[in-house]
Amino acid sequence: MNEAELAQRMRAERYFADDGLLTAVYLALTLDRPLLLEGEPGVGKTELAAVLARVLGRELVRLQCYEGLDAGQALYEWDYPKQLLHVRADATDVYREDFLLERPLLRALRRPSVLLVDEIDRADSEFEAFLLEFLGDFQITVPELGTVRAAVPPIVVLTSNRTRELHDAVKRRCLYHWIPFPDTDRERAIVRAHVPRIAEDAAESLVRAVSGARRLDLLKRPGIAESVEWARGATALAGNGDPWPVALRRALGLLIKDAEDMTVVRDHLDELIAP
């Protein structure tokens, strides 16, 4: 699949990647390299993995990272009750693959998949050491069995919101890309793809307002997902008879999710949605 075909298939899934992201995805697929994505929350990092799974016809395997995540929760665990029953039956071979409980990393090695390692910056730095063998060679070592290698290398997408700096060893094994907020033309295309009922001029004013809100002094700038939800809500209200500016104001809780930010945006909303 060339870049043009990849872009077309992603657009069919309502994902509009810019040239930089499209190039990063294409190279990651071509070179079998994990793709490390950073950017503001809500710019489509997590969604990209789901889109690739659909485009490529692979299973999406998700590993949600959090503080305290350890190798047993991410790699594999032994099915101790099953092993105990085996021992009681006078059997001694209790370390077999059928006694392994799949966790996300092992599951991703055993079938064609897209592995999403989501918010890796939320995990402890020690956890990154467990990932190095997997990211470098698409394999894991089970001490009792040996090395488990992927017959088909998984497509790996790691996301980070930069709550902490990742180890250089992880970065060296990945292709890196920063996803910015979209420009107004691309965000308008995204909104119209997800909310087909919205009128062109309404989408234009909404996207302009979102872009202006992101330039305000906010604690949490709204992402693309919030733009789409705001469009859905405002369109529903407009369908019940609200003028578009009124619908935007009434549905503002779908865009802004902080009380202080809400006050700031409400104070500027008239100028943000002005023609």
C-alpha cells in the first residue's frame, strides 16, 4: 500500500492526517518500526491506532498505562489454578504455553494486530525497561519457556501526553511524531465528516471559535473530539429551532470541561463566533 492509498483508506474511516503524520505512519508500516506519538490531549493519537486496525484488517490490542503497571499485567501471567490441577493429576510439566494467560503484549505477538500502548508517560519509568525487548525485536522472554517471537510483527503505536520525559532507549526504538492541533481547513473537514448534518457556514463558525478558544489562557485547550461533540450538540439544538449562536452557547459544556475555562470562554464567545 502506497501513501496515497493509505491516506484514502484513512479518510474513508474519517481520519484526516496531515502530510507529516501520513509520512510517519507510512514509514512505520514500511520499516516495521514502533510509532511514538506525542501531542496535546485530543488530537487523535489514540484514535489513529483504532483507524489503522480497521484499515489493515487487524485486531486492535490496547495496553492502557498507569502508575504501578508491571510486567505481569502487560506481558503474561501463569494460570496458577490450572497448573495446580495439573499437579494434582500427578503431572509435572506445568510450564507450557497453554498455561500462559495472555496479557496485551503477548496477545499482540500471537496474532496480526495493532498494539496501542496508550499514555506510556503515565506508567513508571521502570516499566519502560520491560518494553525494550518487545519494541526492539517484537519478542518477549518467558524464563520457563524461552523466547516468544511474533510470526507477523505487530504494528505498535505508543502515545504520550508528556507528563514526564520518556527514556532515550525507548525513543531510539521508535519513529517519533508530534501531532499538533489541526489547521482550520482540516478541522472543518473532520467536523463535517463526523457531523454530516452541520451546514458549511455553521461548521466554519464553529471551527473558527474553537481555534480562537485555543488561543485563550485556558487550563485545558479543547481537542478535536470536543470540537466534534460541540458540533453534534449545537446541531441538535439548532434542529430544534435555536439560532446557531445560541445553540453554540448552550452546548458549550461539550467543548469546555473546566469551570475556570468556561468563564473565560463565555466572556469571549460572542467575539469568537462573530462572522
